Amino acid sequence: MAKQVNAVGYQAIQKGSSSFGAIQKYPDVNLPGTALGAFALNDTAIMLIEVKGQTQTLGQKQNGMFKQTVTVPVYEILKSLADGSIENVDTKVYDDIPKSANSIRKPVHGFEEDDLF
């Protein structure tokens, strides 16, 4: 279900001439001490939407686009859950989302290079 939820969100902001061009997914990690990790342990479909920028530094047009970055996918996900269409979403869409070049490290004090996931 998590792949389907993320696929719906991804597809929602890829429609038309979208300005949302840097969509990536984090590598698979097991971090049960985080909120997302704890939810995932309970088989909850999760999605993290991180956006770049601060609303107080954006102009009116950019601020509106910034809000749509979150509003559009969340609306489409809720709609697909409500009408049941989420069940028919191809998980390959999620698998094809480009992976982030950023790495996620184990949350420990002083880590070595091999602590990378």
C-alpha cells in the first residue's frame, strides 16, 4: 500500500507542465526510532513530502506553487483511498521514481563511512 500511496502522489504532481521536477525517493532504510519508521513497523502506508525553501522568502507565485507541492498529492491520495482506486495503482510507478543521491546515516554519535546504508 505504501508504494501505491507514493505512486499516486508522484503521478498527481507529474500532470501537465508541472514545475515539480526534482522528485526523488530516499533509499530503503530501517530507522524504527523515527516517526516514519515506527509507522512503517505497524504496516502503515507512509509518505514523506519534503519541500525546499522557506515560505517567508518566496514571492506570491512561488508561495502558491510551494503549497501545491503538498496539497496536490495529498488530495489525490485521499481521493484514491476514498473511491478505492488505490487498489489498482501499479507499484512499478513507485519503483521507477528516481532515487535520491543523498544518503541517510544511522542516527548514532560518531559514525564511520561503512555506517552508510
